[in-house]
Amino acid sequence: MAILTSILKHNQSFVEEKGYEFYETTKFPEKKLVILTCMDTRLLELLHHAMGLKNGDAKIIKNAGAVVSHPFGSVMRSILVAVYELQAEEVCVIGHHECGMASLNASSILQKAKQRGVDDGCLELLQHSGIDLDTWMTGFDSVEDSVSHSVNMIRKHPLLSSDVPVHGLVIDPKTGRLDVVEDGYSREDVSLSEVR
């Protein structure tokens, strides 16, 4: 059975049996938190349980590596929307050990894209248009450094108020242990009295 067919069959039963009632909540995060984390499958439920979160507690943004790669990209826009429109008051960037983005090699991905039918001319056009595919498709060596980089990009964003604490953590995808890399409360320019 095709994946989509299986999903739709399950969904029909889910709706008919009112399975959604267990998950009813509002669009506003109960714990006033927005989380940027990795799309790794091991974190789907583990992260929520490791943090004591239930449905409706936080806004969750997922991408490869929990990386903010551009200050005016969709990840940063989502964080700003969560803060200014959806009542989030704190931000957490949560990377994880054994991440697929660690030491990711751009040439390997681009070679696989070519094997799947992406034309060399397309790649050349992108390169000539000013898009540095090697940088864009390259991962990181240290998850802690990557988390710190994303935290600092968020903290220094000109549209984010300085009273918003931005934390950086790393989770163990096996045990759920969280280690703090950046404590958003300990910033010199944010006093605890400013933190809500």
C-alpha cells in the first residue's frame, strides 16, 4: 500500500472516531515557548517527553540540524511570528548528538541529486546566480558550536526584542538528556527582571 493511501485510510478512522479531541488546544503556546530543533526522527516524541511538554505547550520549528542559516529566511520569520503574533516569550534552539548535518558534505548531496536526474546545467545556473551550493549544503563539525551560532543569530536579529531570552541546548537522541550550551537568562544585556 502506498504511504499516502495508508495515511489517508488512518486519517479517515481518526476523524470518524474523534481521535482529535485528545489534542484540542489553542494556537497559542501554553508555556510561551518557541523551539527550533532538528527534523531527526528520533526526536519526534522524545524531545517533548524529555522537556515535559504536551500538545499545545510550545511552537515547534524543525529543520535539518536546527540551523538558522539566514537571518531573513523562513526559520527566523517563524520565530518572529511566534514571538509577536502567537505570544511566545522565550526561544530554545535544540540540536542533538549524532546529527545527520554533522560533517555533511555538499559534493555528496549534489552527486546524489545528479544521479536522481538533476541536470548539471541547473547546478551551474545556480552557481552563476550567486548561490554557493557548497556552503549552503555543508553541515557542521560541532553541534554545540552550531547551536551557539544559531542562538547568536537569533539574539542579534534587528527585529527581535532584547528582552526575549534565547537558549541553546543539545539533546542526546538515545536518553533524552539535555545539556545547556547557551543560557538565555545569563546574558549581560538581559537582566532577570526583564525576563517574564
